Amino acid sequence: MTSVETAKGGGSTPTDAGAIEKATIRRVAIRLIPLLMMGYFCAYIDRSNVGMAATTMVKDLSFSNAAFGFGAGLFFIGYFAAEVPSNLILNRVGARRWLARILLTWGIISALSAFVWNDWSFYINRILLGMAEAGFYPGVVLYLTWWFPSGYRTRMMAMFQAAAVISLFIGPPLGGVLLELEGLLGLHGWQWLYLLESLPPIVLSVVFYFFLTDRPADATWLKPEQRAWLVERLESERVQREAIHKFSLAGAFSNPKVWMIAIAYIGVNMISYGLAFFLPLIVKGLGVSTGMIGLVTAVPYICAFGAMLAWGWHSDLTGERTWHVAGPCLFCAASLATVALVGVSHPVLTMAAITCAVVGLQSMQSPFWSIPSALLTGSAAAGGIAMINATGALGGLIGPWIFGTVRDATGSDSMGLLCLSVAPLISAILLVLVGHDRRMERVPPRGRAAETQSVPTSA
């Protein structure tokens, strides 16, 4: 009996098949997830450290809050422009080479952030950094669909996404330490922050190139029966989804549901980056000393870490996606609105409300990507996931700009957060309207791939 027959159940017992499944998923997760997490940790450090740098950089370069918020958000213009082409190239040449290229180029451009001298040089640097990093996040989302069956994908996405949360509670205190290097070798502390935090992605680019594996069929580090089981299971799921509805690349770009998901993601990123870029300044406005800003800023993300892992696991356990995304969005909106009611005169209550908003925001991230991942396959998945992420990334420009503008006009952080609270509310409504077809993620019967090869329909 061949290993493929064993993996498909030819002569094997359910216990044998279950043991192969558990061992395979465990081995793939241990091999790939920590590496991907390290990459995303570096990505989030390099895209959000501008918020920590702002605590001294804004004064040194004489930026207004609106100019800083606009410039910080310009990252997403470059990101938007390069996102879809990047993911289509990754789908063609493989994740190993392309993700390594992304890490190397964004590390170099991030280091150059240390040498901006006015608003226009800052704007250009942020656009180039966005173009350099474009494709990493949606590339990993796509990559996870190549390696993990749908019943495991959300919890793996939660583990990957946790790297961003880790960076947001490690990054600010680390940034606070680096800011203390003010004057060393004639450089400002914020310049040292950019320079030293750009080194890890450059090193990781080499690690990715030599240790990442493109597809399960190439995984010589899996046992033959594990490799056969994984290839057959993923193929069966693909055929089952395409039997219900198969999208072409053009069909994915023109489908109303895909666009509703993308618009909903704009709202998510308005909050995500509005807080990432301005939370250190909000904390500073609550009367926190410079030396403690990093630690206090980390508190909401520490609280969100466990919540998002548990929420992703629960979504996979139940198979429910819609309310696992919409519910946290509503919780986030309500928490941000509460900040306006509490006001900055109650710093502990303000931080508690912001913490609740961050918990809601981070918890919805991994179930969110299960919706388009279940809907799209092949090149449609590569292009569609990138399009959703690229469109949603515009929220990273809009959110900080709105918050900075309102902060300049009113002098109030509370009013800025109240304006942003509308975004996750709209996102929740759109995602409920999109819904989620559970048939797209149902475990197919053994041999289903072979039985249904001729029945897929096309959009």
C-alpha cells in the first residue's frame, strides 16, 4: 500500500488518519509559524516605530500633528500601489524568494528613515517604505492557505497576527530605551531607533531564503505519509470550494462581496494605525512621564495578546466566522466612544477603554481573513487577498490623518477617537451583510477531490 493510499484511508483506521493529521499539522506549524511570526514582528516594528519616534521627532523637525499623521499614513499609498503586483509575483515565483526580497528592501529603506530632514523627505521615505513592504502580510495570508486546511487556518492566523501584538508591547518600551541614546555620535534618539530597528529584517531575509519552503509537495522535512495527506487534503478542500463557486482573477476583482470585505478592512485599519501611530502621544497627554510612555502604551497590547489567540481558536472550534469578526468590531467601536464620555481627566478609565478597544480590534483580525480565504482559490486568492489588504491599507492613511486633524483643531484626543469609532461600526455592518458560507470550509469526504474534478463552475 502506498503512502497516498494510507493518507486517503485505503486500509487505514480513523485513528491512524487522525494521528497523521495531528502530527502533520504540528510539524508544519513548528517549522513555519515561528519564522513567519518573526518576519511580521519586524514588519510591525518598522511600520509603527514612527509613533514612538514622534515623541521627540515631531519637535526636532517642527512637524504639526496633522503633518505627522499625514506623513505616517503615506506609508499606505506606496503599500496600496505595490500590493497586488507583489502578491501575484509571489504566487508565480514562490514565497521563499519573494518574502526574502521584501524583508531586505524594507530593512534598508527603514534605516534611511533616520536621515529625513523635513516634511517632504519624511513623506517620500514613508511612501517608499510602504512600497518595499507591500506584499508581506497578504503574501503570508496566501501562504497559510497553501499549508493549512481551513479548520486550522484561523488559529494559525491568530498566532501569526500575535507577532504584531508582541511588537506593540515590546516595541514601545524598546523604543523608549533607544530614545535615551540622544546625542550619541551626534545623532538624535529617534535616529538611533530607526537605524537599530532596521537590522533584524535584513538578517531575516537571509533566514527566509534558506529555510522557508514554497509548497507542501516540496517539504522534504515531512514524512512521505504526512506530505501525501496534506497535499490530498488541501486539494480536496480546493475542489470542494470551486464546486460551489470558482472565481477567476477578474471575477474576484469585480465581485461585490470581495469589495465589501475590502471596505470593511479600511475601517479596521483606520483604528489599528490611528492607535499605533498616536497612542504614545495620547499616553503622553494623560500626564505619563517620558520614561514610562513605552510601558503604558504596551498595556493594551499585552491584554489583547491572549484574547486574540483564544478567539481564533474558538472560531476554528465552532466554524463560525461572521460574528467572530463583527462582534469584536462593535466592541471596539463602543470602547472608543466610551473614551469621549470618560475624558482625559480620568486617565485610568481612559486607558481601560482604550485597552478594550485594542482587545476587540486585535481579536477580529484572524477570523477576518478566514472569510476571503474560504471564498477564493488559486490566482483569485492571490489577487483578491492582496486587493482586500491593499484597499484596507488606505485606512492606515485615513485614520491617522483624521485623528491628527481633529487633534489639531480641538486639542482633544477624546474627540479624535470618537470620530474614529464610526469606522469599526461600519465594518461590522458590512461583514454581517457579506456573511460566511460554512460549506466553503466543511471537511470534504475522502476521495472527494477525485470525484468532483469535473464539476466546478466558474464566475
